[in-house]
Amino acid sequence: MTATVLSSSIPRLTRPVPVPPAVRRGAWQLAAGQAMSLRAQSASVLKVRQGRVWVTRDASAQRGSEDLVLSPGDSLQLAKGERLVMEPWDGFGATYTWDAI
């Protein structure tokens, strides 16, 4: 059986608010619907500056895989070699920084 989705049945999201230049400065943007995989080359910290992101952290010898939702101001520290996959939690995208500790 084949399902058909009509565009009128998909709810429309409001237009995203432009990211202010002060938030963008020194940060990366993740567009709505885009996923990103990052691996820490050294101890690093991911910090959300705008929007919310859904982060899946790979399992390690010390813990299992972990799913988190980070909001503006939240941060996540990663040890050297750790990997994560992240994507915006909603349809508005997100802005984040990724720095060595």
C-alpha cells in the first residue's frame, strides 16, 4: 500500500526569526532539518547560543548512548575522541559554538 501526503495537510511553521549578528559572531549555524556529526579532536565543549538542539552522544566504555535536548546557554563537554550527532529540535535551526577546553 502506498501513502500519499498532501502538502495542505502538513502544518506550516512560522518564518524563523533572523539570527542577530552578535549571536552569529564566532558561532556556527545549523539549519532546520540539517544534521551534523562532530568528533572531538581534543577535550571540547559544545555550547548552544540560539535555538534548541537534539544531541545523540555515542556510547563509550563508561556509559551507553545518550540523547539530550540542549537550549540556549546549555553546554556539553566531550572528551578527546568522543562523537555526537546533533540537529535542531524544531523547524527554526540553531546557533552553536564548538571550542577546545
